[in-house]
Amino acid sequence: MATGLRARKLLEVGWAPEAVCEELSISADDLRDCLVATSGMAHDTMGFDLHVCPRATPWEVLEAAES
């Protein structure tokens, strides 16, 4: 994880990906993996509203059974 965070910081200040790989002694594939591993989840960046399911919740099923 520390490598991913260091890579992100170097890229943010303008380092080229090739230079970051050389500085951290990692391959381009490792750099990609590090960036993926340290990226935020969709619900971290977009909010929990994207967790919408068309199926009824267990509570909705119980309410429907009572009526």
C-alpha cells in the first residue's frame, strides 16, 4: 500500500509514469496494480446512492405479505 500512495503522490506532482516506476523500482504492471489498490471505491467517491437494487428488500416483502 505504501508504494501505491508514494506513486500517487509522485504522479500528482507531475512525475511521468516511467519515472515513477524507475524511482520505486517497479514495473508498469505493478504501478497499475498499486494505483488500483489505492483508488477509492465507487461508494467512497459517488455516495451510497448507487447501491440501488430493483428487488424488494426483506422489509418490503414482509409489508407486502401483511397487506
